[in-house]
Amino acid sequence: FGGLKHIEKAVAKDILPRQILHREKIGFIIPVGSWLRKELRELCMDLLFSKQFKERGYFSMAFVQQMFEDHQTGKIDHTYRLWSLLNLELWHLQYIDRNA
């Protein structure tokens, strides 16, 4: 499909401004930080404050709680850390706990 880019640009040249047509490629940003505050908030709480997560003892629960609260209030953006913890816990549930 990459070879068709010049066709797309030719079709759009009368519609889009030149700076849009010829700008550098940009990535697609996923709003994970926002999701952790809204749509994924309950899931995050259920997993990161579960009995299993606490008993694993990998992380200081006081630190996890503070990170979560700071992220929820917008004080500090902990998107990467919370997303990583959430995925680690999901992985653990799927591949470690499930096989135990």
C-alpha cells in the first residue's frame, strides 16, 4: 500500500493545504492516561489493589496508591507506570496464577 501514497496526495492536493500534504509522518497517539482516569479506572483499581497484587509483594502498596491518586487528580502523569503495572498484573494472572 505504501506505493499508493503519491496517488492519495494527488487526489487531495486541491483539498488539503500543502503543509498537511507534505508534513513528516506522525504517530497515532492512544489516550491511555485519560482511559486510566475514566474508562479503565475501575479495572485499574480492581487489579492494582487486589489481594493477589498486594500478596505478590513486588511493589510498595503505599507508592502504588500515591501514584494512582496523583494520576487521578492530574497532579502527576503516571500513565506509563500505571499501564505497565496493569499489564504486568494481567500477564501474571494469565500466565503465572493460571498455571499454579
